[in-house]
Amino acid sequence: MSAAQGPGATGKTRDAVGESPGAGDASRPGRSGTGQDRGKDRAGSDSAAAVADAHRREWAFVLAATARVAGDIDLAEECVQDAYVAALDAWSRQGVPRNPGAWLTTAARRRAIDALRRNRTLRGKLPLLIEPAPPVAVSSPPAPVPGEDDVIPDDRLRLVFTCCHPALAREAQVALTLRLVCGLTTTEIAQAFLVPEPTMAARVTRAKKKISAARIAYRVPGAAELPDRLDGVLTVVHLLYTTGHTAPTGENLVRDDLVERAIDLVRMLHSLMPDEREVRGLLALLLLTDARRVTRADADGRLLLLAEQDRSRWNRDAIAEGIALVPGALRGGSPGRFALQAAIAALHAEAPSYAETDWRQIVQLYDALLAVWPSPVVALNRAVALALAEGPEAGLAQIQELEAGGRLADYRYLPAAKADLLRRLGRREEAAQAYRAAMSLTENTAERAFLDRRIAEVGGQPEPGRATG
């Protein structure tokens, strides 16, 4: 595990899915249950599974389409949650619809329209409690048209751009996108950011209130506004992908749903802005990185480093598509950070083997990347590449400088990379200490198991009191 290796249901929905509708008296001791009861059990189980699957696949579509009608993110989110709860009951009685996304969207939008009508009626009648007034004509919002066209990709993109408005701090942009576009719970987002859950809840709430108070428009911005918005959107999508690429916690190395959602979003961006070089660069980067997904762990879930992966199983179609995008991303002036990262990923993808990788060219690309994006994480990745180009001593010296700077004190890949170089230099005791430091910062089960194996290889002992999975 080195630096060079490259929110779930809402509370209300999670509670609903966790129930067992239809169990009835058949679940009580001493009752075997009739055939009808068992049929209800199966229907309830099927509907719960369908609702959970629809949440993973359709949440962003449904929320975005509902926000277009509601004009208010909080109201839209509440209506969507209600629609998922209603689906659990309706689908257990009527069966899962052919198009769950369209069903959910129609249900959520109808709830939003009903809420808007109630609010307008209330505003119209409240003055009558004080003094009579002439009747106020209240226009009804347009009724949604049921069907597949209710859920369109542009709505999700509008929601992403709304979340990434420059009036919001970058941390709030990211948190709000993960919450609204990806459906992650506040708990899951807090874990990803390594902050307490109340802190993250307050951050999300403040961001939503600011959108409402500032009357931030729910739309894709015009060309003149793009420079202030596009970088934030690309940053959020990239973070979404990296969060899925190596899940911060849990049993699995990869969160497939987050990875696929990020790629889907950047494909939408590319279809709408095909001439934006950084959009091309991010799409190329994600395709080239994701081409290795199935080889990053073995059949037992054991983490495999880049040098151990079976390159014959890499997704060649994704690699070809990604490589074809790189020249356009680099062309026309100084390349941006995503274009340069895509160029690095292309060199990895094109190398016949790990040993034949052009590490010197990768170091040069990292130099260019540091010039446009002076991030300590980029510097760490450059140090790893330098170690492979010039030897472990050169890379270790760079890592020790980064360590002394303190900016990556809580970044697990710094001690992991340092430990690997110390191991290669035969400094086994120091390597074990560094591996244990990485272990103390790591929650993902697959990564912890990898680090545990490395500690055993250098003759050290695992961190006491922590399960390694």
C-alpha cells in the first residue's frame, strides 16, 4: 500500500429498509406461519431489496428531479425520503414497478407539489386571520409527467453545480455533494473526512441554509460562470471517486457504487462540455485508474499492489478510451492538474510490466504537476516514483522532508510508503515501526491486513489491541 497506488441510505430510508414488512404473527415463537404469511414475508423481503437497490442506483436522479419542482433542497430531500418509505409498502403489495426510478420520481415530485400548494394556500389565508382581504389567485405548479423522462442526467448535473457554488467553502461543497448527489449518510461522510458526526451534520446544514438564503439557482451555470464553478465540480467528482477507489472503512477495498457514480458524472460533464480540457483529463484519469479495479484484490480480498497485478485482466477498452482522451487534455497551453494525472496514469497503463514502467518520465510529470498543484500528496507520490527511478535512498530522503513538514501527519500513505522503502533498504526494525504507524491511521480491513502481513515479513509485531481483519 503506497501513495503511488493510485452517503448509503438516508436515516429515514435506512430505518424503513431495516424493517421486515409482512412478517406478522409468523415471526412469533410457536407459530410456523401460513403459506400466505410466507408469501408476504417474501414480498416484503423482495420489496426491501428493491428499495435498497433503487437507493443505490436512483437516489441522485430522484432527488435532482424533485429539486427542480420543489425549488428547495430541504423540501426535495424530505419528499424523496417519504417516497422511498412509501415504495417499501407499495411495492410489497403491488410488486416492484418496471421502472423504479420513474415511480420514485413521480411519487417524490407529487409530494413536493402538494407541499408547495399547502404552503401557498397557508400564505394566502393567514392574512384573513387579521383582516378580510380579496381572494388571491394561487397558481398551481406544473404537474409532473410520469415516465422515464422524469429522470434525466442534466438534473443530477444541476444538483452538482448547485452544491459546488463558489459561495460555499470547498469542504462544504464536497460534503453537500456526497450527501445529496451520492446519498451518503452524515455518519459516512464524517468517517470519510475523519471528523465527528455532529461537526459534519452542522457543516451540511449550514451549506443547505446558505443555498436557500442566498437564493442560489438550481441550474448549470453559463459559460461566463464556469471558471468559478467547474474546478470545484471536478474536485468533488475526483474526491468521490477516490473515496470509492479505496474505501476509508469497511470490509471491501472498493466502494463500487461511488466509483461508478463518479465516472457517470464526469461522463455527463464531458458530453456537455467536450472542449473543456480538464473535463477530458478527469475522465481519462478515472477510466485509466479504474481499468485496474478487478486486479486490485485477489479472490480472498487480499490487497494486490501494482507490481503484483495481472495486467492481462486490465480493462483494455477503458484504457483505450482513456489514452485517446489524454492528447486533447494536454493540448493548447499549460496542462491542468487532471490532465497531468491522466498522463501519469496512461504511462502506467501502457507499460508492459511494472519493471518496464518509465519511472523517469513519471517523475518529470510529477514535477509539472507540482508546479500547478503544489500539494504534499503530489510530492509524496513523486517521492515514490523517484525511489523507483533512482533508488530507495533518493525517495526516502524526500519522504523524510515531507514527514518533517508535518502536513501529512494523519495521511496513512506517508508512513506506508516510508516503511516500504525502509524494507527495501533492509532496515527492518524501522520499517516495522513505520508500518505500525500506518496501521494506526488505517480503518479499511483489506489495507490493515496488508500492513499486518508486511509487519510480519519484517519481523515486527502487529499494533496491540487492534483487529487486522
